[in-house]
Amino acid sequence: MSLSMYQASIPVFIRMLGNLSAILDKGAKHAEAKQFDSSVLVNSRLAPDMFPLARQIQIATDGAKGCAARLAGIDIPVFEDTETTIDELQARIAKTVAFLQSVSAAQIDGTEEKLVTLKLRGREAQFAGQAYLLNFVLPNFYFHVTTTYAILRHNGVEIGKPDYLGSY
Amino acid sequence: MSLSMYQASIPVFIRMLGNLSAILDKGAKHAEAKQFDSSVLVNSRLAPDMFPLARQIQIATDGAKGCAARLAGIDIPVFEDTETTIDELQARIAKTVAFLQSVSAAQIDGTEEKLVTLKLRGREAQFAGQAYLLNFVLPNFYFHVTTTYAILRHNGVEIGKPDYLGSY
């Protein structure tokens, strides 16, 4: 079977969001063990002008659902960006995974040339589907998953590369 | 044209290694402007038991050249892991890009089912080519590029998401 737009996107997002959820759970357990409020982790950042953990997860999930919906040509599910706890962030990840699971290979495959338009930093950017996925969505998605990992790791949560990669 | 193993790997690595090089250059210029030794950045890490910046770049480049060589069925170029300066890390990135550019689409395309065996944490892991690329190489590659970015950003280097994403 040859590589397809579906294979390179939806199952990849679902796998990595599962790993993200597991990492986040280790963050919650760490806070519990050390008896500090886990909202400290939710609000942590690597630099004063970088986004905190909650926003990293909002953007990672936005990237995945936006990609799936744009390629499939369906409405992007709107999530309010109101999460302030690890439980709420877990619920957002779960909602994103449920949406991704509702999108079929038939809806995504063959979208290599499909025109995708999005607003980026105040101006419109246009991509063909393949460039959108490979040059924009995936680097961005991995950026925010990895930054979430880095924030937790920087705060002493005992996670390692196998948690990030998951089973493969 | 449909998505191929080549398209999903080699040009992606080359683009992101170009962005990594540009980010690293901003790190060097930052050190120069602030008059501190740029080896501070090379040795920086986000947690005491995480790898420093130099190792992040070694692993990112290893991932890219290893993937290209394994899928193409050719020898993996061996680089000594001896870089201690930003210039040396830039040279490693350039050598990796030159190797990636020497690999053709014909060598990579059609490797979706090709068996790839590697030693991971002391045991052998076997993958089909597509799973190797999507579930192991790409998440790992992006992890180390993003962590390099995060280390620089955490140390005050003025870089932003557009530097990481590059032109798309």
C-alpha cells in the first residue's frame, strides 16, 4: 500500500495525541506526589514570552482538527480556549481524537493538490494540501507537542523519550 | 502527484535543517551581541538530565541521514560526535543536507513495506518503512529540532515560530 494523505496525517495525530495525554497524566501524578497545584504546570512556560502549557495543547489540537477538517472539506469543530486544568486539557485532547476518528481515509486521500487557505499572522496563506500537511501542519503540531513535553520535563516531571514516542 | 515516501522525508528534512541552521545562526549572533561565549548555548539544556543543544543537533541529523540511508539501502554516513562549537554544528548540518541531496526520489519511493531494523535501547526493533518514517523518524526528528529551538529561546535568543517553520 502506498503512503497516502490520510496515513500521513490522521493516524499520526491520533497516536501523538495519545502520547501527549499520557505525558500530561504523568504531569498530574507528579503534582499530586509532590503536593503542588497542577495548575502551576498548566501555566508554566519556557520563556516569559512563550505560550504556557495550556496554550501549547490548544494549538496542537487546533492544528490536528483544522488539518483534518480542511482536507476533508468539512467544518472545523470550534473549541473554546478556556481550559485551565489538566482535566480540561485531557478532555480537549479526547474531543480532538474523537473528531479525528470520525474522519475517514476516503475524505482525506487524494487531497495532495487541494487548495487550502488560512489566515496566518493577519494575512492569507494558500497551500496545496500536501505542502500544507508536510510544511506547515506537521512541523507545527510536533512543535507544540514537544514544547509541552519540554515544559513538563523542565519542571521535573519524570518523562522520557519513550513516553513521547509511545509504542511504535 | 500523490504523496510519496520521498516527498514525506527528504525534502522535509532538508527544509527543517535549513531552518535549524538559521535558528542556530541567530544563537551565534545573540552570543556575539551580548558578548558571551556561544559555547554556553552549545552546552545548554532544559533539564539537568536532558541532552544539551549540541547533542540535540547530532541526534536530529543522525535521524535524517539514518532514515535516508536505511530506506535507500545504502551505508549511513558516519559523523564523529565531536562538535563543540556552533560553527562545527553548522558544518554537521551542511554535511547532512549534502548527503540528503545526493539521495534520489527513485531510491526512496516504494519503500513503504521495506523492512528496517535498528537497535533501540539495547534491543532490536523492526519496522516497515512507512511506520519507521511516520511513527519513529519524524516525531524524533521534530523533537530534537524543537528542543534546540526551545533551548535557544529559553536562553533569550530572539527567535520565533516563523524561524522554526521557515518559508512554506
